Amino acid sequence: MEKQEAQETKGRKSFWVSDMEAVLAIFIVLLVFGSINVFSSSFILAETNFGSPYFFLQRQLINLGAGFFCFFLGCRVNYHRWRAWIVPVVGVTILALLAVLLVGAEVNGSKRWLGAGGFQIQPAEIAKLVSLMLISAYAAYRVRNDKPIDILFPNPQYLLILFMGLLIELEPDGGTMFIVIFVPFVLMCIAGLEKTKVLTTVAIFAAAGAALSVLQPYRLARLKVLMDPWADAQGIGYQTVQSLSAIGSGGLTGMGLGMGVSKYSYLPEAHTDFAFAIFSQETGFLGVILMLVLYSAFTVYGARIANAAADAYGQFLATGILLLISGQAVVNLLMVGGLLPVIGVPLPFISYGGTSLMISMASVGILLNIGQHGTGASSRSKLREALERDVAKKKAERHLRLVKK
């Protein structure tokens, strides 16, 4: 048994030492791909509108610098401290969401940003991570004390999350609102929310979603055109049609980096929400498969970290982070592929963005910090012990052979 364990550990070492190392490696690769894709998908727009093909790349590198600061902060700060700081963090987030509605910068009819010039933040993106911290603290307390999980009463934490979702909807930003409300709900389901309450809540969410679609004509139009975007290819279905055309034109190996044609004013938001369509056009089917493998591997290794977390809070928070990052990736890919309506959800690490990138990088840092207190310490210890046993056994075998001679 010990020999088998040591052999398995040695085989694992040849690839990477721990689940944390795997997540970190995939994370870095995605960031590199994202930076390349941001430049490739934006240099035409940057040259046309700002007089420099490097405009968006330069801003992306600045965002990466800020993101790495958030990442190292997440790595270094014990994740239990976020639980202790949750009240002021939630308070500041709600105040920021209110400030957006009052004095936020309006772009394309929506108020989503605070700040001016080159420095702007999007509080709704911050609310994604804050809502996870809030509901993870609630779920961990209820599970640890063997108390049932409730959806509203007594669950003031989820009421606060619903309030944040309402403020985000007023911007309006339905895609982010959905994430802020739905991911914590999934965590509560994982924690043991009763089946009847799950079904009741899903029914309420569905009714609310239908009402919002009716009240907002553009949302209803997007849903209607979803089944056949070519029916209004020059109108509401234009973005989906252009996205599918970009993906389909990539073929097996793609047109080559920088050579995609859809970014020439054909595909709107080519460097943000629809960055994956340009990536598919320039890297082809093989690039798409590689991207799917990377996100799948990130999810698998992240799930191993969550499963080996030191406590319930770490497990829920790590699971929520995986749902946030991998869930957004799935929603974006389905949206770009025409299987979901256009709802403005970015592809983590790949799409151009400021606050969304920083929050995603901070989330990975927190995930690795959870691993340091759980998976990281135990796996390194087991690896060291297995290697020491293997070395000792080989020495004993050599000594035995010498004695026999």
C-alpha cells in the first residue's frame, strides 16, 4: 500500500505538486490568453477611436496590475478574516451600489460605474464576491450548529443579497443581478435547503424573471429572437448572428492571432462580452477545445480544494468561488454560442474588464488561501512523507543487494 501511494505521489509530482499549483498554473495560462486576446480583438477599435492600437491593451495591463494586488491580498489574508469583516464590507458595497444610481456614470442607458476618467469601478462586480462571503458565513453557522437552512426567515443575509440584487437591477444589469442572487441560492441548496423551499423559490424566481422580461421590452425581444436570430439578423439578433459567424469561420485551426475579420466593426463588444467569439475565429476548433479543457481543469482542481477545506466556511466559500468563475464561463460560452440571450456576462480572465478582472483574480487568491489552510498543507506533508518512505525503501533494497553480494 505504501509503495503504491508513493508511486502515485511521484507520478503526480511529475505534473504538479498540489491542487493549488494546478489552479495557479491554469489561472496564469488563462490570464496570458486573455491579454493576447484583448489586444487581438481590440486593436482596430483602439486605433479607430483612440488613435493607438495599444489603448485597450495598456488599460488591460493596468487592470492586471491591480488584479495581481487583489490576488496577492486574497492569498495572504486568512480567509476567516473576511468573515469577521463581513458587516462593514457589505455596508460599503451597498453604499457603493446606491451611489451608482445617484451619481454613477451612464453608458448606453445604464448606470454601472463609479469614478471618472481612467479610474472607474463597477460595484455590482464587487457584490458578486461579497454575496458569496455573506451566504457562506450563514450556511457554515447553520450547518455547524445543526440548524436548518432557510431562504428568508431567519436569514437576513439573503435578504441583504436580494436588496443588492434589486439595486443592480435598477442600473439596469440583469445578468449581474442574476449571478448575485442565484449563486448564493445554489450554495444554500448545497447546504441542505429543503426541497419544497427550493421548488418554491425557483418558481418565484421564474415568475419574477418573466415579469421583468415583460416590463423591459428589449429583454422580451432578445428571448423571442433566441430561437432564430437570423429572423432579425440586422436588428436584435445581429450580435448573436455575428458571433456565430465568427465562431464558424474559425474552422479547425483558426485564421491566426490578429487575423480575425469580425473585429472590423462587424461584432459589437468584440473585446468584452464576445471576446470568446474572436478567440474562436483566430484559434479555431482546437483553441476552443483548449479553452474548455482549461476551465474544466480549473473547476476540477478547485473542487478538490473546496472538498479538503479546513472548515465548513472554507468549503462553502471555495464552492461559491467555483460557481462564480466557472458558472460565468458557462453562461458566457452559451451566450456567445447563441444558446442564451445576450445578458452581458463576461468570460473570466479572457474578456476585457477592470473590476470584473480584479474580482475574479481576488477570488482565485482566496481559493488558494483556503487551500493553504487545508489541501495545501496536508498534500505537501503527504507528498514529503511518501517520498521519504520511497527513498528509505530504495536505500534498504540497495543495502540488501550489497549484503547478498
